[in-house]
Amino acid sequence: MDFSFTVEQHDFAAAVAELLRTHCTPEHVRATKSGFDRDRWKRLADIGMASVCVPEPHGGLGGDDLDLLLAVEECGSAALPEPVVESTTAATALGAAMESGARDGGHADHAVLLARAAEGDALLTVSAPTDPYVAAADHAAALLLEREGAWYVVDRDRAALTPQPSVDAPRTLFTVEWDSDGGTLIARGEAARAMSAAVLNRGALLSGAYLLGAARRLIEMSVSYAKDRIQFGRPIGSFQAVKHHLADAFVAVEFARPQVWRAGYSLTSGAATADRDVSAAKASASAAAERAAAVALQVHGAIGYTHESDLHLWLTKVWALSRAWGNAEWHRGRVASSLIDQRLTARLP
Amino acid sequence: MNIVVLVKQVPDTATERKLSSDDNTLDRAASDGVINELDEYAIEEALLLREKHGGEVTVLTMGPDQATDSIRKALSMGADKAVHLSDEALHGSDALQTAYALSKALGTVEFDLVVLGSESTDARTGVVGAALAEYLGLPQLTLAGKVDVDGSAIKVQRQTDYGYDVVEAQLPAVVSVVEKINEPRYPSFKLIMQAKKKPVQKLAIADAGIDAAGVGLANATTETVDFAAAPPRAAGTVVQDEGDGGVKAADFLAEKKFV
């Protein structure tokens, strides 16, 4: 069996990377103070970024998570400010809810909403079951929110948003208050539980892929700096205390990447181990990216703390996303409980 | 209107490019192949003309098997089909022979317009478009910064050092384009998925009626006699400013005839 990515998946990632090289330079990222550039998002949507996982009847391309993984890694490598993880997760969840028929009214509106999201004309976001705040709610046309075991689509204008501090300022965070009559039910009962699991897994998977890209870029920048920066008459990268740190961070990222790919495969193929595989991936990706961020910060002599340093753009993305959608500890706990449960089950008569 | 776009796979300009010491031709294994950057503008212009006037866009490339990567890129941008002229006998062909071979390959395709980039980033001769037009006996409109087609008439703004000339001709014609003409689109997921289903016709020289004596390294009209790596850049002169820095700078510029 061949598990490698297809030529088409590589080509799509290359197209996204090429677009971002031109339209998402560090200068662009720094200028996107609000966290959302409509023109760049539209360009990404034009090549399919917002519609890959949306079902075909709703203006999407009917692809799956594996079609997105490499492209999302490229978004991380460019420190893309737009909420690609949340919007993709929200659009996929809404598409799935409509496909399964687990809906209760408001169908026509949702079809329009989803088609506009696929075109890049409207942004969707979703509350992560692990997190207290909703990311990018201010830029979204609609929010997918969970309440008392049911999922709703809430019009942004019908919700009261209260800004919350965010370590990555362009990644805006909000507490959301809304009246039940302001939301439209899309899933309840068993369907809602399935949606919660799917949202959590997809958000964790895609933020893991984004973190891989950001970590890769942080290490590239640091290696290049360590070769240029001269101290004691030689490049600092020639000192073991510097290069071993960088090598360790690199190894951590390389070891996390196949776990993220495996999680993508498990999720796409509906494997019984999907929850565990996604959590193993997010735990590894979060830990690897945090390590890469710490090493990059130190190798650069802490200049990355300043807003003026390009490094800062990637550091804050890593600090935010390594904790969002469940941090490494939370996901290690989920891996552990799945293993322990299995062992207990196996011992039962 | 049926348009043929000529594309060439070249070594990535971001990598170190090498010649092979065996026969002084390009060492294709030494760096990754990518589509010639200027050809992307030609593809974009062809797609824009198709959107306006209808018809089909066919990609034609001459090169070894790896050139399929560039064909796929062109199809992923939206071209309809491709012709791949590939034959061991073509190895080492120079610009003139390439134009001859392409003119024969074009004989197998119906077209109203041929569009190509103004030069390739590897050889940079910039003559294939002109030579091709000669072989085909068609008008050549080179260095186009703007293209307008009206019925069977074509009008381009030909970029010059001082501005542009307006050049007109009747179709069919050969047009080469410069970078400022448009902004090439990025391949989309949808077109990438469709690209694998688009027809790619493989041609050997016999299929195109190309005379083996007219192509290949042994018959080339130009020859690479020798090559050497560019010498490393010499260190500059450091001038200590002891109050006379301005004079020294002016002397330096005067010596180099800048002032």
C-alpha cells in the first residue's frame, strides 16, 4: 500500500506556497494588524484553500484532510495571519452537518453561507471544544458554537463579542454571548457528539500541520542566522552548544511530521484509532514547535521578543497555536486514557 | 481561436546551475527542473485570450521526460492539452535547431497564434521566437507588453528602451511576451485535479517529420567550446575616511567614468 502524498497534493501545496511567497511576506504579515486580509483570503480561496473539504453540492471540491495537510503546513511556514484552521474546520463541519441531514431548519441560508465561505466571500469560525475563547469571531460572518450538547450556527451580528487578550495579537479571541433564538440548530444528540469529536480532531490536526510549517521556518531562519553571525571570530553555528540545540529542534519537528500525516490518514479513512492518532500528532507538533520557538529565540539572542524582528511573527503564532485546540499535555492525557481504557477493556472477562 | 503556448523546463534559478563536462551541455541532474518563469506569462496571456475569444490552449514543450513537470504546471494553470516533443536525437540542439524542431511539431497542431516567453532563464538567447516565425513563414511580434486580437488582426505593444511600438499583423502569428504583460495565475486545486485527465500527446522526431540531420549536438550550428565557473567576486577597496572621504569617493567615480 502506498501512503505517500499524491502528485496533486504536492502540486497544491506548491501553488499555495508560491502564492504566499508573493502575498504573505513578513512585511505583509506585520501589516495585517487586524489578523485578516480580505484580498489575500480571496486569493487563497480562488485556488481552492477554503473549499477543498466542502462537499461538491455546496460549491466545494469534495476533497479531504489529506488534500489540505501539506498546504496548511505551507501556511504555517509563511505565518499566514488568516484563521485557516478555524475556517476550514468550521466549513467542513457545516458541510458534513448538511450532508448528513442532521439539521433543523435554516437549510437554505446555510447553503448560501457555505457557498460564500467556499468562494472566500464569507468567513466561518468555530469554537474549539478545548478552548474558552473563539478565534477570529470578529471577522466571521457566522460562528459554529456548541451549547448544552447541541451545535448551532450563529450569525455574527446576533452574538455579543467581548475581546480577550491573545499572545498572537492578530489571532483575535473572544468570549461569545448569544440568545438561543439567535442561533440555528444544526446537530443534537448523537450527531452533536460526533460533530464535537470531528471539530476537535480536525482543528487539532490542522493546527498541528500549521505548527510544523512554522517550526520548520523558525529552524531555517535560525540555522541561517547561526551561519552568518560571527562571535569569537567564527560563526556561532560552529559551536556545539548552538548547533546541537538546532539539531534537536529539527529532529523533534521531523519526528512530529509523520505523526501528523498518520493522523490525517486515520481521520480521512475513519480509523478506530483516529482520536488517539490526532492527539499523538498534536502533542508532538505542539512540543516540537515550542522547542523550535525556544531555540530560535535563544539562537537569535532574544531579539525575537521585539515586534520589529521578523522572528516575532512566527514565535507568537507558535505560542498561540501550540496551546489552542488542546496543548501538548492535554493531548498526551487523551492518548493515555485511550490506551488505558483499551487495556482495561482487554482484561475484562 | 486556437493558441499554442511554448514552454521550456529550465534549471531552477534559485539553485546552482551547472554544465556537464562530458559534452558541455546543461547538466539537468544537477538542479531541479522548473517551468521557465517567463513562460508562465505566456500561458496566462493565452488563457486570457481564450477567455475572451474562446478556442483551446495547447502547450508544446521540447525536452526530456522530466519536462512533464512543466507540462503539468501549465495544465494546472488551465491549458487544455499538451504536446511533448521528446527524442534522444534532440539532445544538445541549439536555439536554431530548437526553432526548426518546434516549427515541425507545430505542423501537427492546428493553431491561430503561438505565444512564448521572450527568453528562457537558462540559455537566454531570446531568438527562438524570431527563428520559429521564420521557419513557419509567419509574422513575428516580439517583446509584447500588451496583446489585442480583433478578428484575424493582432496588435501588440512591443516594449522598447524608450517606451513601446505598436505592431500589427494578421493571424496566424508568433508572439513573445515580457513580464509586465500580466500577473500569472496560481494553479488551483480544481485545475490540478483536472490536469491529470487532460490529453498529453508524445511526439518523437519521426512523428513530427523532423530530419535527424537537422537537430542534436553533432549537427548544432553553435558549439560550446569551453566553460569555467564565474570567478568569485574580488574584495572591494575599503577607504578610511580621514576627512577626505568625499574626495576619494568622487575620485573613484571619476576613475570609473561615472562622473
